[in-house]
Amino acid sequence: MTKLIQPPSFLAAALLAWYPRHRRDLPWRHTRDPYAIWLSEVILQQTRVAQGLPYYETFLAAYPTVQDLAAAPETEVLRYWQGLGYYSRARNMHLTAQQVVREYNGLFPGTYAGLLQLRGVGPYTAAAIASFAYDEAVAVLDGNVYRVLARIFGLHADIAAPSSRKEFQALADQHIPATAPADFNQAIMEFGAIQCTPAKPDCLFCPLQSQCWAFQHGQVALLPVKSKAKASRIRYFHYFVLRHGEHTYLRERREKDIWQGLYDFAMTETTVPELPAAELLRHLEALGAQLDLRQVAEPTPAYRHILSHQKLEARFHPLALAQPLPATTLRDLGLRAYSADEIEALPKPKLIANYCSQHL
């Protein structure tokens, strides 16, 4: 008995017709390699395409295979990631590559269920790899897809609430065509990225205008519903840029805080923007730092850096030393003297990298 092929839903039909005419030419859309697809998805988490594209190309050039990435030192991987932020993505990516090599003989699992067994691979990433590399009909669900579905079908569930995921996932899975899952997933994400945008969507030339609940009810600007995130807290960092001769002291951040595994200077955190001179001297005495008073420099103006839930305001205090720091200080704080070339090769937060490029 011949199995009947279900015709595509109105949503799939419209998106599959729209996509070939409007899609951006992006390199990860020209491959079925699950490693390259996975790499692009990790990079594009929390990162815009324009910013992530050069990183994707650089990573693939440095690590053409999952085996190459697995064998690389973590410090080197973090250095390639420098500037992308959310550095836990890079560390998890590195560990996942090692898991694929160690447990799967260097081959990514070939199903959605199997991909979910990989470290750091959640439902969205697993669905992307499964559909793009293996043509499995499982729908992706990212911010763009939430927005398109909420507007088209008039869904008012809070997309920031974990409980909403099941409703949206079921709806997306209902409309994904078994004959073109990869194109549908790419199309609905692209549609949300360039047509059904968060602000000022192009409703006038939208192929789904007549079926869009939000457009018909004048609620495009109100959907999707998303509860506000907590207000960002402000943190004040004071960095001691300790230099002796041609070398500067840095340390690897090991505490469970932002930028774990990256390098910065000795520092103190305060509850107010300024660090009084007496407080600065007290910290330097504790470090055993003997200043070269012939080379005195003013602290820099504030460098501001915004993270997902934090706002940082950092001031750098350039301090020339008459003598190297004591060995006990180096041991206790994990500091080490580096040349300018060595500092360039270290993985650093963007805040530190910006300072170094201007002053070291």
C-alpha cells in the first residue's frame, strides 16, 4: 500500500516558498557535516550572525575536525573565542569535542535523541544538528521561532517561562514537513531574523499577513509575551597593572565567577566607583609591591562593559615596580610576569584585551 505524503501546512508552504528568495548566504548552510553545524550553533548562541561569522571561519580553519578541537589546549581555544563572551560556551564546546572523540569514535550521534546525550547539547542544538545534518523531522525552537509562532497563532504564553516550551514545541513539530525538515527549520528562523523582526517587522509584504493572528488583531507589537529579566547589578573593579621592566603581571581567573579560565591583572572589587589612595596603598603593601616612584601614572577613566546580568565599571592603575613581586605573592595570587607577546597570546576578557591593546 502506497503511503500518502501529507501536504505541507499553510505555514510550511509559505515559509518554504519565501526562504529561497530571501535567505542569507551563510557558510554553515552549505554543509551537512554535523561538526561544522554544531560549531556554528554554539557560536551563534547569544551572538549575532555578523559577529559570529568571522569566529566560525577562524575556528574551522584552526580546527577542521572534531578531533582537532578535542586535541587543542583549552587556553588556545579560549584565545580563539576571545571577544565572543559567555566563555562557558567555549569550555563546554571543548569538553563536548573530547566526549565525541572519546565515547563516539569521533562521530556525532545520528539522531536527535542521541545528540541530547552530548555534554552541553540541549533540545535546540540537537534539533538543529538532527535536521540539518540528518534530515530528522524535529523542529528547532529559538527566539525567532517563538516570535513567529506567537504572532501567527496568537499565543500569549510567556516565552521566558520554561512551562511555555512544551506548547511552542508541539506547535512547531506539528508544522514541520517530513519531506523538508532542514529547509523548514532554516526558513522559520530566517523569517524571524529578517522579516518578522522584534521591532518594525515587515508586515506589509509578509506572505503570512492574512493568516497572522497578531496582524489581524493589531497586536504585533505585543507578541510574543516575555517577562522582564532582573535588573543588572553594577560591579566596580580596580585593576593593578603591575609592571617590572618589560614584563607585566597577570593571573588566570580560577574562582567561580565571570571569565573563569581567562587572564586578567591583580584586582580588588569595591562597592563604589572610586578607590581612595590610602586603600590603594594598603593593597599594594599586602602584595609586597615596591613602587618605582620615578614612574607614576594616573589611573585610567572607567572602562564600561555589559554582561548578561551585570554591568562592570573598571579602572586600571598602572604601577611600575622597583623590584619584582615576591615569590610568595606570585604563589598566593597565581600571578606571573609576561612579556607583551606572551600577553597577546593569552585568552583575555574583552575588557582586558581592550586595555592591553591600548596601553601594553
